Amino acid sequence: MSYKYRTVRVRGTELVGTIARRHGGAPEIYETSTDPSTSVVPVFFPDTGEIRFFDRKVLEDVVSPAG
């Protein structure tokens, strides 16, 4: 199953956004220089129109209710 956008929530907050991607491309993943095992992804928040970067470990998928 292929999907273009993933809706995610920042753990411990009410912030819900969409992982920002280039049109037709893979998600943008940025390695941080201090720790090569850490990477951040841009998340777009439609309510404010801003893009903020978060470590992938603090993001969780938002699952729509079944039914």
C-alpha cells in the first residue's frame, strides 16, 4: 500500500500534522550532525501553516477510527 501523506502526532502533545514531502518524492529525512543515528523529518501543521522539524522517535501515526 502506497501513501503520499502520513498524519502524525507529536508524542505528549496535541500537535497533529502531516509529514511534509516533495511532490512525488520520498519523505525528506535530515540526519543531524551530532548523532548519526538521529534523523528529523519536517511536519506541516495546517492550522498555523508552519513546518517544524521533529525527531522521528517523537512522532506517532494518527489512526483514523475504524468504521
